[in-house]
Amino acid sequence: MIGVGLVGYGYWGPNLLRNFQEAGAHVLAVCDKNTDHIGKLTLRHPTIHTTTDYSDLLKNPKIDAIAIATPVSTHYDLAMQALKAGKHVLVEKPLAYTSEHASQLIEEAGKRGLVLMVDHTFIYSGAVKKIEQTIADHSLGRLYYYDSIRVNLGLFQHDVNVLWDLAVHDLAIMDYVLKARPDAVSVTGSAHVSGQIANIAYMTCFFPDNLIAHFHVNWLSPVKIRHTLIGGDRKMILYDDLEPDEKVKIYDRGVNLSGSQGEEQVYQSLVNYRSGDMWAPKIDRTEPLLTEMKHFIDCVKNKKQPLTDGLAGWRVVKVLESANQSLVSGGRPVELTFDDAGMDNRNKETTECLKK
């Protein structure tokens, strides 16, 4: 049985602990500097060792892996300490606050043959897997757009803006289902609490071949909305994560475009609207976090590279970094470059080390 140490028992930590236990891991110890959090944990799980000293987890030989559920600003330091102590690591999203730090974590895990995984939970949901399969088999045809709304009232963060809290989910989903890299990003937003960070933002990612992605994230919405629209020239998808039954709907609807050029070289566009059936495919309803924890345990046991590995986390952080630059410059587009070859080589090295 894999021994796990958990750092952080605030908002997300209890969910990680519960699902680790259901997945068959042995959560040996929990570290949190907040004594109120420790008190709540002790009432619910009196047999789990608690501590306010992170080094207790690092020095425990029975702990094989560390799960980190702490503020973003602490991710790099805590994860690097765990890797250097020979522990496999699961980090709550996002992986780090800079792409350079994310790159260093990937390199450290590779050198030591350790699993480094990012908690991009939605990737493990049946809905997102179905969307990925639908796009992969070209059912949508040529992709035109990816449009997402993720809004709710609260929970305000103090160390990261709304992009790093909410848009990170959609960037991880987009990265997984599109298998494409944006070459520029533009962001506008506002901070409505004096002296604080942006609580509303609108982000646009530009891709080659005229594909465009747009994200609306908001901490000040009176209602909670989780909508994603993906459109192609053949079919379109509506993904509503709050829908209890039909989370994914596929529409055989679209626009057929054709053009002609007359003698006077005047271009005329002919638009034909197509409206066909809608169907909701059957999807796996297993809790995504449980699926993710089982995957992490399997990767640790069998020395495999995770689906949401360090490289996936690095790509998301790269976009968020550029998004921050655009936000502070009033929406100026910021170009994105991905050293896929170099990072892929690091990933291959990690895979080879895991196999040893």
C-alpha cells in the first residue's frame, strides 16, 4: 500500500484525503500550520498523525508520496523539498507560479525517477474524456472556436488573481482536448476590491488556422455557471458541468460557407444554416478526483508517467504567465512560444528514469 503525506487541510485537502483513502492509499500524516484545520482533522480522523512541521513528512520513510494542497506561492518550494527527499509528488493546480519553477520541478523529478503529477481534476471526468474522444475522431470537423464561462460568487484568493484560480481549469481542459498550443494571448480584467488582484477577467487565446478560444472568469457573479462551447464545421458541443444528467450535448448544427467570384472580382459569401439532431452521449459518472487518485497511485506503483504530468502543468503555467503580462498592459496581445522539443526530451528522460 502506498503511504501518502498530505500538506494542507484547508479547502481542498479534505477532498484529497477522502479520495486517497477510497482509492486504497494509506494517508499516514497531514501537515498544516493552521491549528484549527488540525483540530477538524483530528475529530474526523483521530488515527491520522498530524503535524505543523513539514519536515516530519519528508523524514518519514513510510511516506512514499506527498500531496500538496496549499497556496500557489508555496507549491514550488514544497514540491522541490519533497522531490529532493525522494518522494513522489502530486501538486494542486497550478503546478507553480512561474514556468521556470515548473521546468525545474520537471527536471528534478526526472533526475530522481519520481512521479510528478498536477491535480488537473477535470481531465479525469467522464465528460471531458468524452469531449476529447469526440474531437480526436474528427466528429466536429475543422475547429472554429472554444468558448468558456466559469463564474461564481467568491472564493476570493489572496495570492493569485481569478485567472490562476478559475481559468486554470479551462486551460487544462483546452490543452487536453485540443492538443494544440496557442501562439498569443490577450487579457482584460478588473479588480473591484481596492488594492487587491483582478476578480474578473476575459482571456482570448489565438491559435494557428484561425482557431480562437475565449474564457470569461468571475468571482462576483450572483450565479454559478460552468459552460463550455466548442464549435467545428461539422458539429458543436455544449458542456455544462453543473448539469446533473446530460453534461455533454453534441449538436449536428452549423454553418456551411461557400464563396464565388464574379467578373467584377466581387466576393460573395453564401451561408447555409444546418440544423440536425442533438444527442447526449453516455459518460462515466465516477467521481473525477477518485479516478485521478487511483491513476496517481498506479503511476507510483508501476513507475508510469501521469496523464497530467509536469509537462502538462508547465504548458498551463506558460499561458497564465503571458496572460498576466497582457492583463497589466491593458489587453495587449502577448506572443507565446513553447519549447516542446526541449520539454518533451525532459519528459522522455523522466519516463526512462521511472522505468529503471
